[in-house]
Amino acid sequence: MAETDAKKSLTHRAASHIYTAGGLGLMPRAPGTWGTLMGIPFYFLLNLGHWSVYLGGVAIVFFVGWWASAIAEKDYGQHDDKRVVIDEVFGYLVTMFPSPFPLPWWGFVWGFLLFRFFDIFKFGPVKWIDQKVPGGLGVMLDDGLAGVFAWVIMLLIGLGHRLFFTA
């Protein structure tokens, strides 16, 4: 029995480390913003290879985040507690998915700001998912969709930059 408890404890600690993005979700102010910032080094790491490597890494973050977020719901007794920020990491990675119109360094700032905007205000289907899809899946999906909305804007910004500022 003690071995099962130790294994559960290890599993629980791992999930907690994941859903708080290494503890950033425990920050007293703006934990979602800190979680989004954690997405930046993940972006650079995943973006070293082909876009398929990036996509595979994003999928891993999604599924591991889904698992960890489900544990967080049990820990905190509520859906999408503010300490759960792995969904912000995932949403930022969706926002920054490689596009055919790469941006200069300030594209990271735009991606950050756009994702935070769509994540905070939760327009239309993002709000619906947040309110209606239970468990870890809902936690991850609403930020993923906010990331898709931000990615579309990023694509348009990249296209505009390419059309107007490059020869």
C-alpha cells in the first residue's frame, strides 16, 4: 500500500509541476501571463526543427496538459483554477505556429499580446468551450482556440509585413 501511495505522490507532484508550468502558476499576480511567458522558451526549443517537430511538441504539451489539468481540478475542486497555466503555454505555442510569413523579433511580442487578449476576453466559441467543456480537455481547448484566433491575426500581420516591408 505504501508503494502505491509513494507512486501516487510522485505522479501528483509531476502533474502539479506541469499544470503550474514549473511553479509559475503559483505567482501571486497574473499567473496566466507568467504561464504564457513560459511558452516562449518552449517555442524556441520546438522551432529548432521542421514544422512537424513543432506540431508534435505542441501535441505532447496538449495531451500532457490535459492529463495534468484533470488532476488540478481534483486538487482545487474547480474548473480551470488560476494556478493552472499549462494551457497558456499550449495556447502561446498554437499562436506562434510557424507561418509562411515569418516576422522579425517583435512577432514574439505580438504573439504574446494577441494570445493574452483572446485568452482573457474569451470571445464566442472560446467562452463556450471554457464554460461547457469539462475537465482537463476544456481547460486546454479554450486556450488552444484562443491561440488559433491569435494565430490568424499573426498570419495577417506576417502577410502585411511581407507585402509592405520586404522586397
